[in-house]
Amino acid sequence: MQLEITIRPTDEFTNVRGAPCRVWQGVSPDGVPCLVYVSEIAVPAHAQSSEFDAALQKLGEGPTAMLGTLRGPHDQGKR
């Protein structure tokens, strides 16, 4: 099964299981709304992410704006 959603950041923040998160609003292709709580965003080390990083910085203060892109185990296919 595959689920795709389109998400957009909001100016809202909350804590989920002790982690600060930005609240994002999402919608499925069928128009079903949802909320997504983002504490981290990771981009593989080999990806060209300068535009992505710049877009995150434009979000201003908050968890996902300050983190930028993370590099880690996901780069080696680990989850």
C-alpha cells in the first residue's frame, strides 16, 4: 500500500513525545486533510540540497527551520 500526501508548513509548533515539532497541513490526492508533525527532515548526503536548505531557512524560527538537512544512517540504506 502506498500513501501520498502534499504538505505545507504552518507557523504552529508543538511537542510530540518530548520533541519540538512544526505542524504541517497535508492533503491526500482525494482531498482528505491531515496534520503532520515534523521534528527533523533528512536529505541523503549525495543529494543537491542547497535550494531545499534555503527553503527551510525561510520558514524562520522553529525545529525544521533550524535543523536544515541531516546526514546520517539513512545514507547507507539503514532506517
